[in-house]
Amino acid sequence: MWVPDNAPGRWRWACARSHERLKQAAAAMPPDMAAQPFLDALTDLVQAQADTAGFVVLRRWAEILERHFPPQLPDPEHTTE
């Protein structure tokens, strides 16, 4: 995980440790669990934060969420009566 060079030592250590713990927890989860899309999105978000010094722009958030939770577009063939 990237941490700014001028960050205090304790903060740098905590960020790196938290990122590592998240990766370990994600790897330990069974792949077929219901929360898997959320876990994948969270892991991607944490990586995006690491890549951008902790700040992720809204556009990037939306990309991550849409990748893991694609919007359900209306089906023009489906009608309710």
C-alpha cells in the first residue's frame, strides 16, 4: 500500500497493516458467499485509495461500484399487467 513519504511513522504503519489485514481476510473468505461482491468492491476501493494517496474521486468510486454492482436496466420486453 502506498503511504505518503511525509506521513508520521505510526500512521504509515497502521495504513500498511490495515491494507494487509483486509487482503488476508478477503483471501480467507469462501468465494461463494453472498457478501463476495461487497468484499471485492471494498478491496478495489482500498487499492484505489492506496494508489491515490487516500483520495478517490467520485468518478472512480462509481466505476468500482458499477463493476461489482452493475445497474439493472429495464427490460423493454417485460410488461406488468
